[in-house]
Amino acid sequence: MTGVDQSAFIDLFSANAGTYDTGVEFFKPLAAKLVGHAGVRPGQRVLDVGCGRGAVLFQAAERVGSSGSVIGIDLAEGMVEATANEVHERGLGNVTVNRMDGADPDYPAGSFDQILGSMSIIFIPELADAFGRYHALLRNGGTLAFTAPGVGSSPLEWRIGPFDMQTMITEAMPERSAELQAGLDEVAAKFTSLHPDSLLGDLRTAGFTDPLARTDSITVTAASGKSFVDWTFSHGMRTFWDMIPDEKRRAEYAAELAARIDADRGEADSVSYEVQTRVFLATK
């Protein structure tokens, strides 16, 4: 994300720390799959980049056990504070949470057996350079593993059920759709390409051996349309809601989308959507 002002993203995640990823299960099952693909084992030293509220952190800590250690880093002060408090409440002596830039973690070379990032590493500025720094932080034989949206080459192409950023902008404010679309395009141009060929090439250049990408999916289930829409406000997707500049229209469109979901749900107790994801694995 060269040239992107990250402060807005950091502030958003800090503000959402108390309600992050609530109402719908997505990041925890996604993290479970990531930890499984990475093969986290007892005694390992793990770095969780962009740890957020600990979806990866706590599951990795359970796997490494008391003989291992997990460090979570995040730039959002609110996330770090909330997650560190939970670590204390759980009495986890092998887990540490620090406020630190995931693009350049300040640890000695060879500090980790695993570096993990669930829907976090892919949004790091100058990602190809960060891959090189991760390579140095891993011991020989160590693993870098991270998840990414499972379609397209831009985060803006990712769709979760009816939540489609491109369609949302067009439908919410058709009279300003060209202007808002231009804003979306400007943001998209600043993201690292998420196309597997691009990311795998950058990993090889950084020195990783035989990197690979696997296609996966997560089922997202919500009790109602409102539950689903509220969930999209509770994490990074809030960024795209905030691109609708008129607050009243934003709320109206959120209600319209919720009603549309409920109409599709009919008499069912819940509504579910299959979400395509990818996991990338690379070994030093």
C-alpha cells in the first residue's frame, strides 16, 4: 500500500477492538485453518503479525504449549490493549502482545519457527520487502504462513455473500457512483497484488523455498440480515462502509441490505455464505 495513510486503518481497528468480529464466526475458524496448515507444534516460537483480538494468537498458544511461545504484534493500540488484557485474564505466561509495525518486526534474526498472519500480512505496505525481513526472522526450516482473499488480485474483488464493495457504492449513491468508484480504484491501485503468481514470485525472490498457495473456504453464518450487516461494521470492511460519505444514506443502505438478506433467508433460522480464501505457505 505504497503511499497509503495507515492512520485511518489503525484508528478504525483501535475503535472496534471491543466489538471486533462479533455476531458472526469468521476470523476464528479462518485462524484455525491457518494454524493447521502451518503445522504449529509444541515448543515452537511463533510470531503473529497483525494479531488483532487474538484469533491466531490463542490457538497458536494452545498448540505450542508451555514449552513454546507466541508473540502477537499489531499497530492498533486498542487491539493490543484488549488482547493483552485477555492474555492476562487467561493466565498465559507463554504469550506476549506488543504494539509494533508488522512490516518490520524488531526482533533478532532467527527468532521464530513460524510467522503467521490471518488477513493481515497481505495489507502490509511494500509487502515484497516485508517478505525479506520475515525470511531473516525465521530459523532455517521455519515457515511463513498467511491467509488472503480467495478471488481476484485486489481486496476490492472479494465478496462475502451480498457484501460486494463495488455494488454497494453503485447502489448506495448512484448519483455519485462515478466519484466513489474513482476513490475505490485509487485505493485498489495502492494495494499489493493478491494474485497467487505475484505473491509466490515475491516469496521466491525473498529467498523462500517452494512457496505454495492453497484454495480454501469458510462458511459464514448469521442469525439475521442485521447480524450479518452489523458484523461487516465490526472489522476491516467498515472502511468501505465509511466510503459512503452521507451518514444517513449509509444507515439506510445498511438497513436495505439487511432486509434483502432476510428476504433471502425466508423462514430459516439463519443464513450462510461460502467465502473463498487462500492460504500461502513458504519455508526458509
